[in-house]
Amino acid sequence: MAFHEIRLPLRLALATSGGPVRRTDIVSLSNGREYRNRRWANSRRAYDVGSGIRSAADLAAVLAFFEARGGAFHGFRFRDPLDWTSAAPGAVRGAFDQVIGIGTGTQASFQLVKTYGDAAGGWQRTITKPVAGTVQVAVNGQIAASTACGIDTITGLVTFLPGQLPSSGATVTAGFDFDVPVRFASDRLEISLEAFQAGRIPTIPLLEIVP
């Protein structure tokens, strides 16, 4: 599907509400127990950027952005104000933040991922929209030179050049900032300037585009 490599203005994203959504079917049995079925293997982000609108100028900016994307048709980049970097909360981003693969001696490309979870469970989130200029890569604890690999900011693939491939068993890590690929959740944008001036916050839902 069509995707525009452009980010929703940051000033509109800072006050956004939302986060991960999962889909679980829960059936209550006659004995009081439950049967739970996980319909989605991983989570999907959903947001509402309406709370980020603070002025008539912001309303106009959202309207123009909505029209430029063709409503829900074209996807775009969005900065999640709570989850936008590979580093742990409060830590400085670095090349050792996330393990993205183990070298084989022949594998050239590695997908950026971010791991979530604890000792009881977790999952790896595929990162497809890293921010240009923020990706750092390391192999076995040694930071890779910028000439050793290329970063695709459209797909999130790290590709090592011939002669620079990670050796068999080498741990490949990376640090990065990233955007979330999203689209407007509806083809309708309903905004009333009068209601906004009266203190009513518009609802403008966004939905993550799953890779």
C-alpha cells in the first residue's frame, strides 16, 4: 500500500494518548474458569492525536496533513512520545541497545528489532522506520564503521558490505531512534472550530500499519 515518508509534526504528537493493543478472546466456562485465545501474536499501536491540538493553527495543520495523505489511504510516520528509541527508559541510546541477529559468515542483512518483555515472556517488534542518522551498529561489542554497512530507513534493514559480513556466531547489535508507520483510522475528519474554542478536544485516531 502507498506510504509517504513524512512525519506528523512533532508538536502534535507530544500530547498524544494511546499505546499497544492486543486481541484476546475470553470465554467464561460454567465452572467459573476461563478459556483465553490470543488472536494476535503481537501487539498493534493505536493513538489519538486530538489532545495534541492546542490552537486553530494546529487544527489547520492536521486538516492539511489529512488531505495530503488522502485520508486513510496513505500511511505516514509518527513519533510515539513514549516509545521512540532503542534505549531503556532514561538511558542514552547506543550501538549495544538491541540484539538484531547472530552472524553466519554469509548473512549480509539484518532487520532492526526492539525486544519487549521480562523473564516470563516477551516478543521482538520489527522496526521498519528508523530515523535517518540515528542508527549505530556493533558486531561482537565493536562499533561498526559507517562504511561497513548501509541503513535502509524505509525498511529498517541493516546491510553489511562485501568483506564486512559478521563472522559466524558474532552478535550483531544496534541502537536507533524510530517512527511508527501509521495511517488515519478513518476517512472522515470531523473538527469544529466552535467546539474546540469551547474546550472540546477533537478525536483523531491513528492506527499502526503492521509490517
